[in-house]
Amino acid sequence: MPHAVFNPSRWGLLLGLAVVTLAAPGARAQGQAVLADLSVFPNPAHIRATVQVPAVPGETRATVTLLDAQGTVVFAQPVSLLEPGGTAEVPLLGKAPGLYRVVVQAGEQRVASTLKVE
């Protein structure tokens, strides 16, 4: 899956791409490889989407956030990473069809993926 540096003003053009940005440049090698394994399915989705967050070395919690096209948070859920990673079920009933951004934050590391809701 292709990767790019996250640019919030262009996220709508990134359908199908996982996007990784790290706050600490020195953390890139290990953190980027781990978070690149983020999985969001099904995509496109109708009723709910599942977000599987891989285990992140040194982190015990992550936050899964769903943003609409205007950047408004429409769902947020903490996820435990004590198991070999964590899972969040994102409810989509009542959400308008369109593109949404799923953002996962674990410590200083962040990954974003585009989700299409039909």
C-alpha cells in the first residue's frame, strides 16, 4: 500500500491510501512500519467499519477517531493495545454517504486512512 506524508488540506484526494506522519523524526523506522499495518474494513462500508490497530512498542492505548469531510470529529474511541493490538468498531448508521478520515493516534505516532461510507 503506498504511503505519503499527511497533508490535512489534501486528505480527500487520498482515497485508498494509508498515510503516516510521525511527530518525532527519529521514531520513523519502527513506528511507521508498525502503524502502516493499520486495517480498516470493509471499505466502502454501510453499517459499521472495523479498525484493527497493530501493537505499538511502548504504547498501551490508542485513540480511533472518525472525521467527516469538514474535519469534524463524528466518532472517537480509545483502544487498548495491551493485547497484540486492538480493535474498534465504528458505527456508521446515520452517517451521510461520502468520504471520511479514520485517524489512529498512539502516543506521538499517527496514521490516517480514508473510509468511504455508502
